Amino acid sequence: MGWHGETLVGFDLETTGTEPFEARIVTAAVVEVRGGVTRSRREWLADPGVLIPAQASAIHGISSEHAAARGRPARDVADEVADALAGYWIRGVPVVAYNAAFDLTLLTAELRRHGLPSLSERLGGAPIGPVVDPYTIDRAVDRYRRGKRNLEAVCAEYGVVLDDAHEAAADALAAVLVACAIAERHARVARLPPAELHTRQVEWYAAWATDFQAFLRRQGSPDAVVDPAWPLRRPAASPAPDVAPVAG
């Protein structure tokens, strides 16, 4: 059947903003799924240590007051989430994250901010992965489809029901279901072993970034830069205002 019939783990963060090197974790979820059925679920609410902008609260529903009163220290949350992901990778279980370059980069930045071991260090120095990113895969296999590519739109395209959008556990589960639906529709994706699929996504993301950067420059932003790195963006990269990253 392929990787989509095996155990997968959905991962999602809801955050204080859209810049992954600066934004902080507000909520997180790690959801283990097999055959479309949730086997286990872990959720976290963090006190990010900074004010949550009203614009972000309007999206995920968590206010600064609620996070401060009910949330756990951001350092503890980042550490536990990273341990959870590393534990699955050590077992060879793919982690599914919609727009993984945002969520994994932000988590990495939080680990660095709090002086915690990186994801790679938790894997004994090995690269992270395999990662499955339905956002990156969908753009590659259905490049010319018109319309939005956010999670809600792609769920609609593949017939996945998304309840409570921007609730971390719901988005994590939806990411897994979308990944499986893409594999069902595109046999060439289903046939790839997870490690090879990870490598292909590195290539697909870089190709998209190159094309998008060229497009932005043709549209009148000659200094626009789109980081081609996936699934972790480069710390030195500072996207121009007109190419602000999409939040998870």
C-alpha cells in the first residue's frame, strides 16, 4: 500500500506570528494516526512569554491572558514537543506537517532560544526526518491548479473534513489525512519510500522557491528573496516584507 497505510504522526503549532525565527509557540499538537484513525494525541498550551498579538488570537482563539494563566513555560513545551518528534523519527515514523518549513523552523528557533538540544542533537546528530509536507507535495504534483493552497483549501480539494481549523490537534490530523489523500490520488507519491519522498520534497521546495522568487522580482520586487531550504529554513535568512512566510 505504501507509507500512507502505515503509522504517521501529524504535527502542528499555533503561534504568535508568521515569522518563524521570531514567533513563539502558543499551542502544539502531536497526533499519531494509522489508517485514518487517531491512535494517540498530545497537546500543549504554552505561555509564550510575550504578548500574543490580537491578529494571532483572532486566528487560533488563545489570548495573552489565557496563555499566561493556563499555559506551561515555553521552554518545557518546546522541549517536550521536540522529544516527541525525535522519538517518532528514531522509530522510523514519518512526521507530517503542513508547511513544515514554518513549524519545524519555529520549533528549532524556540529550542535555540531556550538553550535546549536541537532536533538533530536528539537524533544523535543525524538529520531530521522523514518529514511529509502535504503543502510541498501538492504544489509539486498539481502545480497548475488554481486557487489557494492553505490547509482549508487543500482539505476541500482532497475531500478531507477539517473541523476547528487553526486548532493544533485538528490541523495536525487534517495534515495526515490530506497527505494520505494525495498519495491515494497520485500513485507515484505513494510508491516512494518515506526517505526518498523526503529527498524529493527538498528538491520540489527548492524548485518552487526559485520560481516564486523569480516571479516576485518580475513583479517589481527586485530584492525579493525566498529561502529554498526545506524542511528547516536557514537562520540567516530574513524574508523581505513582501514574501512573509505563511503561518502553520
